Amino acid sequence: MRVVARLNSILRRMFDRDTVERELDEELQAYLDMRTAQLIGEGHPVDEARRRARLELGGVEKVKEDVRRERAGSVLEEFARDVRHTLRSLRAEPGYALIIIMILALGIGATSALFSMVDRDPPFSEHERLLIGRTTWNGNLAGGWVSRVDYYDFLDQNRTFENLALLTDFTQPFPMITEGEPSLIEVGWVTWNLFETLGVEPLLGRLYRPEEAEPGAPPVVMVSHSFWQDRFGGSSDLVGSTIQVAGAPITVIGILPPDYHFFGEADLWSLINREGPWDTSRGSHSHAVVGRLASGVTKEQAQADLSAIAQVLAEEYPDTNEGKGIALIPLRSFLMFNIRPVLFTLLAATVLVLLIACGNVAGLFLARGQKRLPELAIRSALGAGRGRLIRQLLTESVCLTALAGVLGIALAWLLLRLILQLPSFGYPGLEPPAINGEVLLFALGLSLVTGLVVGIIPALRVSGSDLIRRIGTGARTSEHRRSTRLRSGFVIGQVALSVVLLVVTGLLITSLTRLARVDPGFDADNLFTFGLQVPPADYPDPEQRWQFYDELLGRIRSLPGVEDATMINKVPARHPYQDWGVYPLSGSEVQADAGVSSLARWVPPGYFATMRMPLLEGRDFDETDAIGGGLKIILSEDTARRLFPDGDAIGQLVTIDFTDGAFLEVIGIVGDGRLNGITSDPFRAMYMTYAYMPSTRMQIVVRAERNAAALAAPIREVVREMDRTIPLDSPTTLEAVISEQLGPFRIAILALSLFALLAIVLAAIGLYGVLAFHVRQRSRELGIRMVFGAGRGDIIGRVLRQGYLLVLIGMVVGLVGAALGAGLLRQILFQTSAIEPVTYLVTAAFFAAVALAACLLPARRTLSIDPVESLRAE
């Protein structure tokens, strides 16, 4: 019978207009009476309660009209009405809408900006077919490049690559005279087929031809777009003309396009051939192999192909190739390798901030839903089902997040502009980050998902059945308790995520602090450094070069403010690599299996004293240690220990690669240093006298009494006086070099600190909101407690305990989550454990202090509660 009666009632509501209008009026009057009683029960005077109830019913006619239209409208029409209703509602509460849009826009914008940096591809056609080759030893990726000699075997014997090319992973400066002034240009080396392999077409001119890489062929170069613009004003006459580089004529055959960036940023690209210019031995690895897979060939097939060739080479050349292989890595993965850990850490941080913002907004939606219970009750009474109400509420949340997404895209664009101004890190060769179609789709999808996430739980909560019954006091109190518990859950989640961000930031700060304080093995304070390249045509004799550099050092030492000056082929922490094999002798036999790889450096006497590197045993070089006077060598501590584990290295003989079997006597042992970079581990090294390797290019290092940067101008004048054709290459201080290497750490820490600060603010706002809502809803109860003897301190303590219970639960969850997830940071942490007790304790103490401030404001509001009014309301 109840079912029949209910069905009859529904039919009457649908088809009897008079009945519908009469029942609507009765329902509204009943609601008006109940709402008035509710407001009186909350402590409002009777007249004010009636006035507020009538104001809340001011839009009843619009509600009635909307409900009538909803019964016959299509889904699209309903959605359009929902959007219009949402916009009307937001216009009525612009502050509420603005807060939500700003909170979500920050999260969506930051996440979209980081996504644009992660989602970057190499700007080459079908880049998925491009692979990078890296040398492996005994199956382990050693980080080294490929031997030029090995490359030609891979090129000739492979059956899986459409093209296989080679290039140097470095550029080298050469002097060039333009308009009477000396300057340096950066030159890189490639095989003739590199640009063809990458799919790069010249802007002007043509690409290399195979015959131009043959020994004895006239020298030709490809010119970068920026060099063409800066030095030649973009003149098309440059193609086919001859330029002078280091005193030698070279013909320009083509101009590269402006978007070509790959590995070193060279001004000119010269050709590699089978005879050089470097890596004449299979034991030297200074080149990168880039290959384009043949159509239909997989990476696994190509890897098997080159591995088989490497095995054959190991059998033919056991001295240099035993245990040596090659690993193929997708080009995109390789180019992202150095920056991926930092980028993914920052992306994870932005997602955490977005989740915290979602929790905050969901809490705001839930609180607003409680205020809208009267409206929802009216809609329910007029026939709107729960699904219809949920759809309306979700439309509101999605509209808000869509607006936040639009603003977030603008914020992402601004953030990218800032990021592009920062020092880059990692290899060039990726497209610059941009707000493209993929990022726009990502932001759109993120906005829609965010809208559903923040809206679904509040919509389900406030759209429950029997909305009319909830108008009464008992139902209202029950709903408030459930809503408070739900908002408390949001706060716990916000606290936990904020703690995770704080811990990660603290670990990185700890890591950077230790990195800044690490002993590099030399004293970088007040060191000024620059490179010099003497023209080989003007200084063909080794003795001439030695005399030039010796005189230069003497003149620099005589300058005011200079403490000392020295030189080296590669400055520690600035110029890495160039590792050669060094082997001990046992009797007259070379112990090839006992050799190690060490960085090859050549220096003059006094170098270690100038760099303040500790001489642990033996002596330094002196003027007698030259060619014909017995070859000498100084080893780093680790190199000496590995070559001579018995500890008696002084006086022993060794031989090294590229010395044609010559023996060198060990005369000293110096401390290990971080020669490959301040963030790298100390590496083995061997030092030979400059007289043994009289290079045309050296790096000058000057120790100043103070303010090393001020030496640039007087040193430039000294060089000009000695030879006007020689420019200074990249003059700077070693402190600036180290600071630049720490740049990625500082960028990550700055970004994470900002995200952590934003997370803390959002979590504190969420905590404040829950406690303020709690105090407001329980003001009568708290007032009555005061009447019956509870002191204000007890009441404040009750509120604080409730707040700190949420904080404690969130902190425990956050600290456990940080401990479980911090291990992912090991790749970018420096001498820092993922579980640093001090960092965790400081994080907990800091957040506890922030939480106390967030809890005190609502707790102080209890002081304004009037116990008499609370009792009168009862």
C-alpha cells in the first residue's frame, strides 16, 4: 500500500499543476518554520531568525522554475542549466570562488609546468629510432664513451643500423681573428654522416660528403646558426667561402638550422676521419656513437648485433677490449638521464601540493555544502533525485577547477619563463619546454580529474537521502559530526603530505650543505682560472711553448695581488675525464692485468703547492724532470694504492697508454681530489711534467691574495703584451665554477622549499578551518560547559587537543611515508641517508610549531563565547 501511495503521489506531482503548486507552498512554509526554529536554537533572536530564514528563501521562485524545467529537459540542457546555476551561485559568493580558483590554479599550474619539462623529445625526425652507444666493462655501464677505432669496426660490420655516426662529447676552443681582434670559437668533431643520421637538413648549403672525411681531403666545416648570425651577420655569402681558424684556412659548406642543439654547443663542426684527430688507440674513449635503426629493427636486435661485434673485438684485441662491450640507450632516455631525478622529484612535489590543495578545497566544498542544505532540501522536496543533486554539485566543482585550469596555464607559462632563465643542466638536444598541445590537454584532463576528486565526496555527503529530515536539530548535529570527521580526514592527509614535502626538502638541504662543505682535495678559495691556446703555426717547437708559458706565469706572479700562478691541462672540478690506463712493472714485465684507469694531467713544478694539494709521500717535480732526464710521474693516493697494494710506490716504474712503451718513475704521491666535478667522487689521477706533454693548449690557475675576479683585466693585458693574437678562454673563478655545478641542487631546493611552504600554508588553513568550524558548531555546548564549571583554559585545551590529535596522526603517517619514499632520492642525495633522524626531528618540530599557530586562533575564539546566552538558547 505504501508503494502504491508513493507512486500516486509522484504521478500527482508530475501531472497536477495545482497540486504541485500547493504542495510546493506547503513544503516551503514547513521549511521556513523549521529553519526559523533552527536559527533560534543556534542562539539568534527570534526576529533575526525569521529575517534570515526569509532571506534564504528569497530565490525560491527560481528554484521552483528550475525544478519544473529539469523534469522535461535533455542531458545537455540540464548541464547547461547546471552551469548557469553554478555561475549565478559563484557570483553571489565571489570570495569563495576566488579562493578555490587560486588554490587549485597554483597546484595545476605548477604541475603543468613540470610536466612540460618532463614531456620533452629530441627535435629529430623519428627520434624513437635513435640510440646512443656507451662502453661497458664486464657488463657494467662504466660511464665512458666509445673508442673511435672500435666505432669504425661497428660501422663496417653491423647489420641493424641505417646509419651509425660518431661525434666528440666535448668542444675545443680555437683562436680566430675577426676585425683585428682575437677571439675564441668552439669547435666540435663529427663523422660525415652525423647530421644525416639525426635527420638534420642545413638551412643553407649542404651536408658533408663521404670523400671529405678521407685523410688528406681539404678541410670543410658546418657552421652553427648563432655563429653565422653573430660573426657574419647572417650573410648567405659565407657558404662556399674560406675562414681562418687557428691560422688555417677552412671552407664553409653549410649553415645548420637554428633549432639544432646536440651535445656540446659548437660554433663549427669539423670532420673526424679514420686517422684522427684523437683516439688513435682502442684504449681511449672520447666519442659518442649515435645510430638510427634500420626500418623494422628493434633495439634488442641492434644490441645483440653490436654485442656480437664487441665479442669478436675482445678476442682479437684482448689487451684493450677484453671484457669491453657496448650498451645501446634510447636517445631521449640518455638526454634526460642527468636531469630526470631532479625533474621527477619536483614533479612529485607539485603533485603532492595539488593533492593538499584538493584536500583543502574538498573541505571548503563540504563546509559550503552544509550551508546549502536548505537549498538542497528544497530541491529534493521538489522532486530532484540524489543523482540529480550530485550532478549539480559536481558541475559546480568542475566549473571551478576548469577556471582554475585556465589560470593555471597562465601560471605555468610564467613559471616556464622563469625556469628558462636558470642555468641549464644535462645534455642539450631536447626540445625546450613549452606550453604546447600536449601540455594543454594534460592541464585540461588534470582540471577535470581534480574537479571530480574534490567534488565527489562532498557531493555524496551532502546529497544523502531524506534531506528534509536533516533540517531538524538532531539530524543537523549528526551531519555536522560526520562532516567534521570527513574534514578532519582531509586535514590528516594534508598534514601527512606536507610532512613528506618538508622531509624531502630537509634531506636535500642537508645534502647541499654537506656538498658545499666537502673537501675537494684542493683549496678553491681565491683561485682565478682561464684557458690559453697558442697557435701551433707560431709555436711549432715544444721548447717555444714551454718558454711562452713559463714567461707568462712569471709575469702573472709579478702582478699586484697575486700570490702564485701555475697551469695544468685540465683544471680540477672544471674539466673532467681524459682517463688513461697506467700499469705497474714487475721486474721487466708490464702487469697489464694489474693496471687501472687514471686521469692524465700534466703540470709544471710547484703546481701542488699553488693548489694546496697535500703531497703525502716523495717529492714534487723540479726543473730537471724533463725529456732526456728520466721520465717522472706523481700518482694520486688511490692510484698508488691500487697499483702497489704493498704500499711501496716511491721509486717504482709504471707505463701508461700512448707512451710507446716508455717507463716513468714514481717520485711522489698526492691526495685524491674531486677532479671530475665537485659532485663526483674523488677519482684516481696521475701527474706528469708539462715538459713531457708540451701541449699548445693549457689552463692557467692563479691564486690571488683576495678578490680573484679582479685579476681578469691585468692578466688580459699581460697576455696581450706577449701575443696579441691569443685571447683568454672563459676566465672565471674556481668558486664560481663550483657554485655553477651546485646550481641544479639549489634550483631543486628552492623549488621544493616554495612547494613545501605552500603545502604548510594550505595544511595550516585546512587545520584552522576544521577547528574554527568545530568551535562555531559547538559554541552552545562549550558555553554550557562553562556555565557548569569548566574554565576557559579547559575549553581552550579541549580545542587544542582536538587539533593536535589531527596533527599527530598526520605527522606519524607523513614521517612513515617519507621514510618509505625518500629512498627514491638516493640518486640525487650527496652523502646523506634517506633516513636522517635530525632531519625528521626538525621537520616534526617545525610543523608542530606551525600547527600550534593554526590551532590557537580557533581556540581563542572560545573566549568570546557567552555562557549565559548559551544557557538561554537551551
